[in-house]
Amino acid sequence: MESKISKIGVFTSGGDAPGMNAALRAVVRTAIYYKKDIYGIMHGYEGMISGDIVKLGARSVGNIIQRGGTILKSARSKEFRTKEGREKAFINLQKNGIEALVAIGGDGTFTGLHKLQEEYGIPAVCIPGTIDNDIAGTDFTVGFDTATNTAVDAIDKIRDTAISHNRLFFIEVMGRNSGYIAINSGIAGGAVATIIPEESMTLDELFAKLEEGGKTNKKSSLVVVAEGSKLGGAIELAKKFSERSSYFDIKVTILGHLQRGGTPTYFDRVLASKMGVAAVEGLLKGEKRRDGGNSQ
């Protein structure tokens, strides 16, 4: 494949997501297949600013396709949000001869890369890697499937103890302002109600639904709550319901960062691998966005 690009930089940024390593592996090995040099930028934009950049080979990404997290590490960078920070980053890219970038991350990563591209014209592609599944232009982001399966597995276990003790559990899942993990794990886990940011269920509607179960002698229930719920988090909702009803013994479980870790599912491994190949090939072909910019 003919291309003027000879050196590509790759990095992970923002919240880690299962499958990032699989995407990284595909990026590195595809670049090498096309006889391009590939450099790993450690700790995301922070490493770009500090110059923490290492050359990668095929063996650098051996035996990582099944691993969660990211071997390049990840971070959020306040300095990169400044023009001075981005200038430092670009100077370090130039010092290493890096002519194009592949980023793996969520919306903050996309925003930062777009800003760098606008200011310095560097060709760039961003692979959507976030458990939140909140990136426009793709049905699924890398990490979402694994995180949802992790949530469902936890919900199944919580159901067992809820039934044993006749309890109502409010289970909080991640996703920021996106309800994808909540709605999918809620359906798969058989929750009596799922509270997501995109829908405006009222407290009265939620409580009526729970009280209806009590009237029909329902002994246990599960409510899945997205962390970005406008009604409040699981702790707040549990407190409000306990003030209103004494029928259920109420407990709260916040799944938290458990959802970011673990072995990626086959779906996330395949998705990440396909996206990694497409990212490098898109750069080398010089593909453009619909608005005329370089691939991002």
C-alpha cells in the first residue's frame, strides 16, 4: 500500500476498556505488515507531552489479546487541554518523526485528537474504546460488550442472595451519561425497573412499580440504576424508597470499576482487531471524513 507515512504513533487515553490491548495489537501488527515504524505513547496525552514514547515491535504486543486494561497505560491530561500543552506534544511527535496517530479511547480522546489535528494537520484516527458505548458513528465501542457481560454476571449473583433474604437491591452500573450498560444488563438480568439518563421516569412511577410487586407478594426485586440517572444514584434512590416503604429489606450494590476490568469477550476482541486494522489502513490510504478532514 503506497503511502508517504512511514512512522505511526499509537496511544490509549481516558478510562480503560476491555479490548484496548486487542486493538493495540492489531494496530501494531498491521503497521508492521505494511512496513511502517510504530511507536507507543505511554500514558496517553500525558506521555505525548512528556516525551514518554517507545518503539514497538510485533513481540511487544504478544500475548495481550486476552488481557484487560492497556499495556500502554492511560491517563487524563489537563495540560493537553491548553494550547501550550498541545504544542509540547506536537514537538515530541516531531522529535520522534511520528507523522500520523492512532488513538484508542472515548469522547475525551476524540476531542483532544481532533483539536491536535486542527492545529497541526497531523493525520489521525481514533478507535472508539469505552465501556459507555456513547460514541456517534458506531453501533458498539470496544469494551462495552465485556462491561455489560460483567454487569450481568454480577446481577445474576446478586439475584441469588436477594431471593435468599427477600431483599430489594438497587444496583448501580457505570456509563456516565449513557444508559447502554444499564438498559442491556437490566433486561438481561430481569430487573423489575431500569433507570437510565435518557428516560425520565419519576420517583412516583418507580415507587408505584415497586409497591405493586409488594402487593402481589413479590419477595425480592432488583432495580438497575445508571450512574448518570437524573433521579440520583442507587444510594440516594434506596434511601428515598426506604423512607416511603418498609415492605422490603433494601440493599445497595455499586459495581463501579469492576466493569472496566477482566478478560475481554470474543466480541470485543474481534471488534477491536477489526478496528485496529481499519485504523491503520485508513491512515495509509489517506481516507477523509465527510466534512473533508483527515481520518479521525
